[in-house]
Amino acid sequence: MPPEGVSSAGQGSGASLHYRALERLYRSAPVNALFRSELEVLGEGASRLVFEVTQSCYHAAGAAHGTIYFKMLDDAAFYAANTLVTDRFLLTTSFNLHFTKPVRIGRVIAEGKWISGKRRVYVAESRLVDEEGDEIGRGTGTFMRSHIPLSGLPGYSPVKD
């Protein structure tokens, strides 16, 4: 069942193939070799990333650097929005984030949710939750359809698993 406020329309096999292809696309991105994380597309307009914060992510004061927050918030919002677009790759055009609590080590979940837009520009929000269930960060992004076809990207292949 999709999260509250997210439509369950389009949950058939075509949508499911697109969602699995987006997950493969995420795994294929070279930058993700630097981060222990896994994407799950939950349904139309919803995604979840689970990742591990380790000391390799720290800034000089001994907590996760803001780049980790941005990466996971942006990815969760991006993939939530890209569930609505089956032909083109979206590009982040702006992203606002708020840090609410430092995280030092452990599992963090990024939850993404599409908010508005269905043509050229999409808005999605995301939040980070630590192992204690506390929100540690929140963000809102604006994403625009690019001229890059999803079908031409390494990793994206809407085939049955």
C-alpha cells in the first residue's frame, strides 16, 4: 500500500517494471559505490533509501558531513518524482535542506514523496530518520524533465526480474 497522500494508480506491471528499472539505475550510478545504500521505489510518487553512516562520512568534528544529508535527501526526492516520468531522466534544478540533528553512525532512512507537477517541473520532498526514529534532516527539491532518455542510460532497463 502506498504511503499516505500518494496515489496507488498505475501500480500495474508497466509501473512496476519502471520502478524496478529506476532501482537498477540507482545501483548503476558510480557515485553510489562511495555510499552503502539501497533504493526502494514504493509506488507512484514514493521512494525510500536506506544507508549506513560510518566514520568515513565524518567532518572534522566527528559527525556526518552535510554532503551525506544532501545526497540522500536529493536522491529520495528525485526518485519519488521520477516515478511519474517513464521516458526522461529528471534533473535537480534546486534543493533546499534543513539539518535538525547530527548523526554519527548507523542506519538512516531517507523517505521521498512527490508533491506536485506532472508536465515539465516536479516538486518532491524528503526526510531523513535515524535509528532512534528521530528526524535528522528534511528537504524539498525541484526537478525538471531533461532531454536524456531513460532508455539510453546504463542500468535503466524495464525488463522483468
